[in-house]
Amino acid sequence: MKYSTSVSSSRRKSRKAHFNSHSEARRTLMSANLSKELQARHGVRSMPIRKDDEVVITRGMYKTREGKVTACFRKKFVVHVERITREKANGATVNVGIPASSLSITKLKMDKDRKAALDRKNRNKKSNDVEMTNVD
């Protein structure tokens, strides 16, 4: 059943919106789950992935491999992880693009913006707003 009348449920339109999305929208599309330990600590389930995060690959041929994110390609919807490479036919080594949804973040690179985003998304926080118990 369709809940929102303003959003199309058409596969064709959904794919068009996904592949024609702008860079800032792709940032949120390229989010990865946090590890169970980070989820418990921050009260947040997932975060947009960025360079210098430490990740573990959860799906595919490179499953269970760990490493640091070396590059995020929003245009191609892939992430490069250090030491995840393959050999080309001519002998050159190239980084393998891993989809962000196939990763789990084990260590976040913290800065003030990331800290603010975690505080904003935290589901376990105690609201310091005045309770609306005596409102008519």
C-alpha cells in the first residue's frame, strides 16, 4: 500500500531519481551501517561513509576483509578500501570499487561536523525539552 501520494512507487522513476541524484543526495545514499559496538555507543544505526573511516566488508568476494577507506566516488557509487585490489590483464593493480551498502563502519573519523550529526541522530538521547503534560 502506498503511504505518500507525493512519492512515486514506479520502479522506472525511482531508478531515474537514484541515478540522476546530485552529489549531496548521493552522500546520504552512500551510507553504511555502524558496527554493533558503535551503534550501542552513539545510538545511531548508520552514517554516510567518508575517507579515513575504518570499515569491514560484509558482502561479496572480499567479505570479512578490513581496511581504511581511501576514496569515495559518489559519481560511481563506490568506495575504495586500502589493500582491496586486483590484478589487471596487463599486470597493473587497480583498486576494487565496493558499494557502500556492503560495508560496516568499525571506526569513525571524528570531527566537529560528524559529532554534531551523531548528536542530532542519536535515538537514545534524553530530550531536555519541557514535558507537555499540563497542556490543554
